[in-house]
Amino acid sequence: MPQLDPAPWFLILSFSWLIFLIVIPPKVMAHNFPNEPTLQSAQKPKTEAWDWPWH
């Protein structure tokens, strides 16, 4: 049975993990978001109480 021969599959597994661990992480880490989030002011907005009309 060819599935039990580890020679070609181990090489494929090794190269795929080599790609996952060496090639892809720098590409993912170099990604920049086009719109960086801005910091909001430390003051909370003033809210007023609103009474529900229960009638």
C-alpha cells in the first residue's frame, strides 16, 4: 500500500510546515491596517436621564 510508505509524505509534511513557519508569518506580521484606530478622549460624554412614558 503506497499510503504506508512514509518517504514522500514525510517530505511533503516537512516542506509544508517549513512554509507555514518561515514564509507565512513575516507576511502576516507585515500587514498594516489602512485605517489605524484613533484614541478617544478620556472624558465620558454627558448623558441625561430619559424617562420612559409608561402610559
